[in-house]
Amino acid sequence: MCLAIPMRIQSIDGLTARCEAKGVLRDVSLYLLQDEPPLVGDYVMISLGNAIQKVSETDARLAWELFDQILAEIGN
């Protein structure tokens, strides 16, 4: 099973985007989104270093709320 993490695009250089989530920065490939290229400020789901789909800011926040709840339960 793979888990995709929502991240916000900070900058783009060709097919590589610098993305941020919760203070963590990662360089990710935009290769799979060439048909509908994302823009700086867009939210994308990241799996194995690849942006696999664009998502709304609302969906990205909801995903992080769920991840935070899961992590809180694991920590208890």
C-alpha cells in the first residue's frame, strides 16, 4: 500500500517542483502531471517522490487533519 501526502508547490523548475508540507520541503517530479501542469501555489498529492494529482486546498487540509488524528491515536 502506498500513501500520498498533500503538499503545496513553492517553486517549479522544468518538471521538478519544490513542495512544502508542515515545514518539510521536498523536490518532487511533475512528470506524471504534464497534461495538466500545476502552478506555484497549487496543492498536489505526492507519492514516492512524484506528484500524482492536483487537489484543492480544502482537500489537502482535510487529509492533514486525518493524518494528525491517526498520529495522535498511535501516540496514545
